[in-house]
Amino acid sequence: YHTGTSRFEKLTSVQKKYTPFNSLQVSSLLIISSDPGTLWIGTQGSGLYRMELNNMSLKNFIFEEKSPFNRESNSVNTLKESLSSPERIWVGTDSGLGEFNTETGRFRIFALFDPKTTRERPMVNSIHESINSPGILWLGTWGSGLLRFDTESGSIIRYTEKDGLPNPFVVSIEEEPAGRLWLGTQAGLSSYIIKSGLFRNFDHHEGLQNSLFRKNVIFKNSNKRIFVGGSKGIDHFTPGSLLKAVTIGKMGLRVSPQDFLAEVLSRSEQLLAADFGEGCWTDHWTYTLDLIENYLAIYPDHKQHLLFEKPVFTFYDSAVFV
């Protein structure tokens, strides 16, 4: 956590009963797309702050001020803009999931526990709203695994080590459009296929340098490369490297390689890298292969960069035949 810098020494909350801002522990920052002039600041123990960037003024919002869970609810771990409601911010706290309305200034806390079995509220570290199903939240918790929360019905599904997670401490979440979650945990990286419900875990055996990943340090760039930060730096990969990891790691498949590849392709997204024009002779493709082979004969260590990081050599498989 960062406790602020000298830039905020003279800034105090609009409500005088709160301490100067530079004495607070800042845990998360968010600018929502509908209001780029406002910075939302999550803190440890002091709730949520709104900063107007044009004049740097601050206002503080406290969660459940009269609740016995006051301290835990005001310890904010993450902030996430809602995809379905632009005025809503999802807040991960030490006592569950918070919902904050930026227009009314009102909030509520979802306890996320079954009162019949436990009174313990899960600490929410990370929040991801489903790309294909807005209103479905995936929540990474500290010690309670991965939670699927339906914001409409309020139903909760919990996934733990019994379901395939490497451990119950999930600190970061990213999603592929095809329906796969990537989860940073405290025991390596895990992928979860939403449709099939299958987990696949990765650690140093697949080339990762990290096993302890950091809260919400995960990012997917425009080339679909995923970056995940941990105690030893940043791991980055493409989801297409899955088959390579299976081959090199000599992992046993429950199906044939052909069926495995067909399943992977069925969950993949087609990316057209060319436009149809006058067509292309078949020997152009073999000529391109010759160029690649000659290049790699001189620069064999550049294979990963050439084929996956620099989209120069592409092939357009047109449905048109002459």
C-alpha cells in the first residue's frame, strides 16, 4: 500500500472529522468511463474517497458506519466499474462485496455467506464482471476461493480446491472473450473454462517465475497477451501457448490430441488479419514459409517474437474458391 505523497499534504476530507488524506493507506484507484474528471480512491480502514481532478477537492464516503463490521467494510481492496450500470461501482472489502451508487452516494454490502453454515464474511480481493454475461460477477477472495455472484438473483456459487483451484487465495482475475478466466493465486496461475467448469493450474513447471501473485496486478493487451504480476516480477503469455505447455510438460490428455485441439479451437476467437481482394496464389503461402524458415535459421531465438508478438506473417483463409 501507498500512504500518499507530499502532493497531498494540504488536502483534507470535506468532512472535517476525517484525518488528512496523506495519512491514509491507499489501496485502489478508479476512473469510470462516464466521468473521466473524477478519481475514486479506495483506502484501508477509511472507506471510499472521491477526488474532483479539476480542483483536487475530496469527499469521503463511509460504509456501514453503525455496523459491527464497520472497520472491515471500510477496508477497500479493489474498485471495479459496473458494465451494466454506469453509475455503479463494485467495491471489494474485507467484509464482502460493496455496491456504491455514484449518483446518490448510497452504498450497500453483500455479506456473501450462508447464515446456516457460517457467519464469516469472505474478504474480496478482486472483482471481474463477465464479458458475455453482464451482471455476473467473479470474485476472488482471501481464503474462500472463487465466487460466482449473480447480481440479479443474489445466488452464489463457490469454487475451492475441491473443484480444482490450486489454493483458496485468489487475488487477480482476467477473462478471454471465448469464456476462460485466468486467476492469479497464492500458489500459481489457474485457468477456468466457464462452460465446462474445468480448472487447469500452472506453476514453475510450465515456466512461470511466480507462485505468489499480487492483488489485481493483471492486464490483457490488444494482442491478447496476458501480464500477471507477482513477488518475482511479471509473467506474460498468450493463451495459445496452452498446447505448447501440454506438449513440453508431457501432460497426459484424457482425449486424443485431435479432440483436444478441436475443443481449444471451438473456444477460440477468429481474428482476421487481412481483407479479401484479388486473392492469393497457393505458392505465396509456401514462399512465406520459406522466408520464415530462412529468418529463423539466422535468428532462432526470435521465433516467439516473430510468430506471436509481431503480427507480420499472416495467412487469410478465404471462403471464396476459383
